[in-house]
Amino acid sequence: MQERLSAHGFCPEDVRHVNLVVSDMDMFNFVNAEYIKFFGINPPSRTCVEFVLPRNRHVQIDALCSRTYANELPPKHMHVQSVSHWAPANIGPYSQAVQVNNTVFLAGQIGLEPSTMELAKEPGIEAYLSLRHVTRVLQAHGLVPSHLIMCTCFLRDASLYPLCKQLLEDSIVQDRIDEEFSYFPHRNTTPASSLSSPPAVADALFCVVPNLPKHAMVEWHFCAVTCKTKSEHCITLPEDYISKVTITCSNELAFASTCINISEHTSPKSLTQIVVSTQQQTSDILKENHKGCLILMTRVFCLPDQSIAIETILESKEEDGFEQGSRSGLFVVLPVKKIIDGSLYMQMVAVL
């Protein structure tokens, strides 16, 4: 990771958010011991999830970085380091949130009881607490759930999906700032009623993974902005698939997502063509309104038996200079046990 950062002119202090993937959650403490050596007193926000990593890989990291220019305020890092009733303390070397201009990157949250730092005894309570924690961190920045630009819910059991979906919907509908838990209670933010599109949960990713920190049943991950615009676009893909791409933009970043139901008989080559075509068409849509737009990263959530084939073909394209092209950016393939309501889900992050 250090080599990759240096090659692009970045240093560890420029990293704002990290997605940490391990093949076995029993490695959590060992990985943290090495991870803490890399970052200083203000580490990036982070999610940590166990995935079915292919090719005998044990750890995988992808990260978002940004530079701070002379006319900009430095990033703001939020830490919860003491026992409280507000939100749980950090259980690793990460920040609960990092604010960069109008964007807030939040760490993943699990259902810990803040006063004891123990997991709730029932999965349903875990689901409620984990969402409450991440919402309170969001509120600490004067924001509410309608400011979400990206939402991912990692589950260990698919049976928790209806409850988690309902909890998120209720949170968005209520969409209010609890002054007791707002660090900037008088901050001028965009109310849900004035957003260009109504609050919705349809764009959230719900997926089943093998394990989570402390063997939790649910982990929520949010990214939010102070103001946004949202649009939906239908694209035609290889093998006659049609997909809806949802694009949400702030004044500096764009997040795009789509969920596709792929037939189990689709060949690995066609599957990869679908992935590449989706990303390229999304890039073209963004460039119609943002000429300097550049997709930084595409995270591809798929089933384990699809992941190796997609990675192999994408790597062959990289050898031909595909990754260095202005339209492609980095592809990160993430094999999960199950994607709710689909078999392939893509999240794209672009700078405008």
C-alpha cells in the first residue's frame, strides 16, 4: 500500500477511508497491530469485513485519498475513545468519521453496547444499535440520513435483511437531528424535503458475509455529503441485460451504484464484459455533466465462484494498459456469500 501511495504522490496522512478485508476475522488483532504502525494519530475511517478472498489471499485493502490544498480546511477526524452512552469507543486504529470539505466518510459500526463495549445479546438489538451508532456519528456532523450518498449493510445472516431494511427506511423517514447528540446542532444543512429526490433505501447494498468484527451479526457503513443531486439512468449491457444506475453527486464527488441479476449460465467472459460496460457507460453519463470527471474506483460485489474469473480477465486487461486509462480507475473484486436482490452489485466512486 505504501508503494502504491508513493507512486501516485500520496502519503499515509492523505488516506481518508480504508476498506479492510480479511480472510479470517481471527486475524483482527494481528492485523490491527500492524495497521497501527502505518497511520499517525489521525487515522482514516475504516470498515473491516471478512470476505471469501480468492487465491489464498489473507488481507486486501482499498483506500480513498485526497490532498489538502492551501485554500482548503484540513480534514476533521472524529474519535470516540472513552466509554459513554453516546456511541461505542473505537475497537481499532481508525477514526469514527473523517470530514473532507463537504464529504463525511464514516467508519463501519457494529451493535456494541456503548457502556459495556459488549455486543447486544440479540441480533435484532444489534441491528438497531449498529444503525443508531452510525446515525449518531452522522448527527455529530450536523447531518441526517437523507444526506447519505452511499450505504452498505453487511449481514451474517440473510434473515436479518427485512429488519435492517425497515430500520433504515424508518431512519430516513424520521430524518431529524437529535440536538443532544449533535456536535454542530446549528449547522446549516439541507433538509430532506428540499433534496432533488425523495429519500430512498433502494440504492443501499445489503449483502451476506462470513464474519464481522467481534463476530457481530450486522455492520453498517455510511458516506454522506452536505448537499447532493440524484439521478437514475437505464443502460443496456452485453447479453441483453438492462440495468438501472443510480448516480448521486455532491460538488466534489459522485457515487454510482447498480444491482444486476445475472444468470448462473452467463460465461466468465460475458460477466466481465458486463462489469466493464457498466463502469464505462456510467463514466460516459457522468462526463455529460462533469467534463473532468474521473472514476477512481469500482467495487464489484459478486459470488465467490465469479470472483476469480472476473479478476483474471480484468488483470489481463490491466496488462494492456486498461487500468491506466482515463475511464477505468481501479477495480476491486469482493466475493460475498449472498447479495440481497441480485447476484452482482457495483459501487463506483468518481471525482468531479
